[in-house]
Amino acid sequence: MKHFIGIVLFVILLSGLSSCYNTSIPKPEKLIKKDKFLKMMVDIYLVQGIELSQHKDSTIRKITQTDLYFSVLKKYNEPDTVFIRSLIYYSSFPKEYEKMHEEIMNQLKESELQFKPKEKLDAEQK
């Protein structure tokens, strides 16, 4: 009986240790495609940049950051659970996620260049 308990404890310990090395996250059933996910992330970064407290209009002050996040999800017709699972899955591959983040930042910089006055761009480059 002692040998049986020892074997069971050894198997549990071995399976526990081996699970620590298997850190890959399984691909979710509903995964947002990479290009759509990048567009969503660009919009989420834009939402994060909005400062709601500075607006004088009372209707804008009633809008919260959460409302803005959900508006992005609604725009792309994705439930929050699918988005979060996709975010966890993509971020489980750090090198690929870093490349995705660089692409998001590049898209944001391109957008900024479109809307910034030329005088400000020239002053920043000097």
C-alpha cells in the first residue's frame, strides 16, 4: 500500500512538473484573424487616448472608457470574450506579439501624420 501511494504521488509530481513546461495556450475555437485583431487594437489605442474629463458637453462626460471599448467591439461585431481569448492567445507568443505591437504603433504614427498640421511636423523634425 505504501508503494502504491508513493507511485501515485510520484506520478502526480511528475505530471505537475511537466505541465509547468507546457505553457502554450491552445488556439481558441473562435479566434479573431490577425489583420482584424490589429485594426481592433489600433482603435482601442485611439480610445485610450481620449480624455473624457476635459469635454464641456455633458453628454460626452457621461461616456466612460468602458463604453468606448465596447463601441470598438461593436464596430467589429466581436463579443468581449472572443476578443479577450484572442488577446491572450496572441500575447502568448511574445516575439510575434511584439511584431504586432510594432505594426500597431506604425499605423498610429501614420494616422497622426495625416491629421497633424504640416507646421507642427516641420517643427518636431528640427
